[in-house]
Amino acid sequence: MDCKESSYDCAAIDGSTGRLPRYMAFRISRFHVLHIGERAYLYRDGITQVPTLNDDEVVLVENQGEPLPAGDGYGPGKRLCLSVRRLYQLTKSEDSLISNVAEKLVMSVKSNPNRLLHDEIQEILRPLGIQMIMEPRQLIYYTSSGMVMVEWRGETRTMNDTIRWALIAPPNHPRILTEVTDFLKEHPKKVNRIRSEIEMEGLKLASAPEDH
């Protein structure tokens, strides 16, 4: 199952709550609204600026989404998750009605990247020499309101980017810091080389995670 609870799989920009997957990459997850649903009246007049999916796209997410367990104040099944991987599979459906809507939904998602995540990557991480891949991961449908949100995720592009992040802004969480420290200890030559590069660039190093 591709869909996951955001609280289990997101990383703060400073690495403070960063969760490292098995292949050691820092991740940042950001969500925003694609379709406001039935509660538009609760928001300010500028809500019309929020990108809106058409009815067929919303129904596709509702019909093809997998129920999420209880969490974040919602009961089990009150949120439905359609992974982008599954969405791409639907574009190849033998049912032309499904494949056509899925293709439109792919375009709707791609044409509405998360601006906050984009700015974090471009304005904060890139000047530190940290490269990240940015891509959509999943769509969440809220059964009570018909709202649809999309998750965009940034992930360090290479091991070198992960090491650079860890040396500049290691995580605060003790368990995750231990994971990062163990990871760095496995690659002493790379760590020393990247640390020297950071110093030559005039960037500030954090206290070495592997020394904790």
C-alpha cells in the first residue's frame, strides 16, 4: 500500500523531525488543497484562487482511493487515499472513461505543485548545496466534505545530499539522530570529503552528528 499517514513520513526543513527511509534520504512532505469541496463558505473570498478539480476527477479519487486508518482527528475510512503510482496505473485502464479522467487528473496534479515545498528546496536547501527531487505522492479525499488534498514530497537526490544535510542540520529527535550517526559512521571517507567541501564553501557545520 503506497498511502501513508503524513505524520509518519514527513521531515522538517531543519531535519528536526526528519525520518530516514532504509536507503537513507531526507524527506519533506507538504500538503495543499486541490478541491475545496462543500466547505468553501468557511474560507475567505480569495478561495476561488484555489485550484479546483472537475467533478469526474473528484469522483475518481473517491472511487479509487483506499481508506486510511483513524488519525489526525478522523475516524477509520473518513479519508481515502489514492497514490500517484496507482493514478498512473489508472491512465492505462482498459475502461476509457477511467483512463481519460485519470490522465486529466495527472495533469491537474502536475500543474499545481506545492509552492511552499518548491520555495524551501530552491531558496533554503539549494543555496546549501543540497539537491532534492520534488514529486507528487498521493491524493487524500475527505468523505465528510468532499475536499481533496495532494501531498508533494521532496527527497534528497543522492547519498551525498543526505550527508551534506546531516552535517549542516542534523535531526533533533534522539532516535533519528542515532540512525543518522550510524549512517555517517558507515561512510567516513564521504563524510570527511563533504565536510571539507562545506568548510571551503564557507558554510556553517553543525556539531558533528557522528560525535554524539
